[in-house]
Amino acid sequence: MDKVVRFGIIGSGGISHAHATAIKSVPGTQLVACSDIIPERAQKLAEKFGCEWYDSNEKMVERDDIDAINVCTPSGLHADQGLLAAQAGKHVICEKPFDLSLKKIDRLIETCRKKNLKLTCIFQYRFSKSGRLIKQAVDESRFGKLVFATAECKWYRAQSYYDSGDWRGTWALDGGVLSNQAIHYIDQLCWLAGDWDRIEYAKVETRARKMEAEDSAMAVVMFKNGAWGVIQGSTLAYPGLSGRIEICGTKGSAVHNGDTLMHWKIEGEEQAPDVEAQASSVATSDPAIAALKGHDAQVADFVLAIRENRDPYIKPEDARRPVALLRAIYEKALGRQPLPD
């Protein structure tokens, strides 16, 4: 199947530009249309990337010349708009997180499975070369028995960021630092350390920003393989630090930050691997994807999944796991579930 895969984008705000750029960058794709409830945003995106625009999501997804929809709206709308696309027979890419509601996520997964539609969620850090090397080493038990899996997301967002949209920082549509920023790193822990058993400790607070949800959080997670997971997240860490993942085991340890392998030491291995040379053999079935990163790599994998009639590298069930962990952390910290059912 070599036909062009044609895309539409729901939600034409900031992150939609990363999706549109990725679609434009991947051979054999075309951005056909975009939509937004604020017409000016849709028009601006359309003019920049040379596509048609709509102020109605429903009208856009009805187009027969669109194969896949990218959902780039607030988190609490992802599954609803993914369902809108799936019911129109379109493949679906949702921005992270999948949604805030597990029930809605499950309905979307079930619908896409029944219709043989491809479905994934953007967790582009899984396509980083250093991350893929660490994943391979974990799968091969080269670090020995995992002891710690640590995720740090200490970023900075001024109050103006939360004031820029009335949905930002709300429980219904966004959540706080854990669901918006740190969800990338929560996903990395689920990917690398595996299934989790329980939340040992969790604390979330709104310490400085005016918002419903938290701007700072910490959690201790017990994984089924015996590893202890530590998650730290904040949007108050001026001027913003790099995110960080640490994996420590009885025979080795590794640290990476995005695409940078900051530390690698395994008993019996004299030197760290050459990331550029080795990552191409890890994680994807097509070496062309290994040369890409970020949204470009994930869109390229999604296009191949459509053409080869296979699951995307990030299966929908995999993308559900960090949301389940996120909700368990909130439940432990607050004694209730603040996110929508």
C-alpha cells in the first residue's frame, strides 16, 4: 500500500504545529485540513501549511479524502474527539495524555479495534535513540534486577501560561504538572520498569500558581518487578531544568535526558554504546524511522502501521497505562479522584 496517507487535525493551537510539521516531513503523507472552534487559529494553521480549514470538527471529519485524524485539543477532550473521528472511519493519533478518563479511553480503544482502525497516543520520547537503547538493555536484563526507576520533570511555567486559556490547570480538561508535563516521564517509567503494583506515597500541591490542579507533585511507586519508582514534577523550577530518567539495577545503571545518554555503566561492558550507531536496530521495523525523532518518528511509524496493517509502535493499551498510574497517584495523594470518570 503506497498510497498517500491524508491527515486532518482537530485543534489548531500550539501543539498542532508540531503535528503539521511532522506530517509535512514524512514522505507519502498530506495534510488535507484542520479545524478549531476559534476560526482564526484554524485559518492561521491552514495558511502556514497549505491546507483547508474548518470551524467545525464534525464537518472536517466527514471528508472522504481524509484517512487519519490528529487530535490536538485539551486533554479532557481527546477521547471524545478521537471517537468522533473513529466513528467516521478515520485512524486516530491523540496528543498526550490519551485522555483524563479511563472509561473514555477504553471506549475509544474498543471502537478502533472493532473497526480495524489504527490508534496511538503521542509519547515521542519513546522514539529517542538513548531511550531505545535503555529499553533494549532492560528487556535483555543487562542491568540485572531493577532497583530504582526515577523520573524528574522540573520545568517552569509562569502564571501567564495558565492564564492563556481558561481550560489550563483545570481538573476537567487539563490536570496539573503530572498529567500535562510529567506524563511523558510517567510513560517512560511504565515503558522501562513495566507494570506497577501500588502507590506507596504521593503528594500533590498547588504551591504558587493560581489553578485548580497541582503545580508540584511527588510519588513513590512500587513496580511488580520489585523496582522502586520515584516521580518528581513541578512547573515552578525556574528557569526550567531538563527532564531526566534514571534506571538503576544490580548490574548496571543508565541516565538519559531526551536524546542524550548522560550515563551508562554495565558490569562487564567496558564502554557506553555509540547511540547513533546502535539505536537504528532498536524498536522499529523500518530503519528509516530510527533516523527520525520526536513527532516526525511517531507519525512515520503510524503511517507504516496503516500501510502494513499492524499496531503502531505505541499501542493504545500501552498509552493507557500512564493514565491509569496518573489517576492512582491522584487517588493516593488526595483520597479522591479529581479527574473526570
